[in-house]
Amino acid sequence: MTRTRASAKKAGTSFETLIAGYLAEHVDDRIERRTKSGAKDRGDIGGVRLHGHRLVLECKNTAKTMLGPWAAEAEVERGNDDALAGLVVHKRHGKGQPGEQWVTMTVADLVALLTLSRAHQND
């Protein structure tokens, strides 16, 4: 069965809610799914912080992995939110629990997380 636009949107919303709920339970109860905000989108999940620095989480629930475009989207949203890093949380097919899903980021985002600074992003 192929996905329609409506079924894809429903799957995406459900996945975002699942991940936000898991993070709220295990990290900080202020973490929540964000509503879409158009051209100035700031990611799918809000309230994620690391030592006071905002992180952008972009969630994807698709059969086809497209890391390049997803990372580019997370970077735009990171900039829109003036966040430390943009991470992509994506569906690990065959695994239904939220803690079993994948997280992908660029090495620049990894450096930002490890140093709590974006100063090295263009090196």
C-alpha cells in the first residue's frame, strides 16, 4: 500500500509525538512537539536543551533514507532557532520503541555538542 499525503502527514505527526513524549519523560517534561511554522520552521520538537543551549530536532518517518536533504533542513531550522545543533531523528524500521530510533547529525554538530560552541563550524 502506498502512502498518500494525508497518511504520510499522520505518520510524521505520530512519530514526532512519540519522540517528544519519550524525551519529555526521560529528559525534561517541557519538551514538546512543535506545530509547523512555515518558512521560519524551528524543528519538530521544542524544549530540547543541552546546558542551556537549544537543540533542533527534525523528525522523519519515511521508508527512504535521505540524510543529505534532512541534514540541510535541520541546519536551516537550527539557524532559524539560533540553536547550538540540529539533529535528525529518523525511523528505524522494524523497531517500534522510541528509544530504538536513529539520530543523525553532521560532524560540525557533534563538535558543537562536545564544545558547546558553533565557533568551529566552518573549519
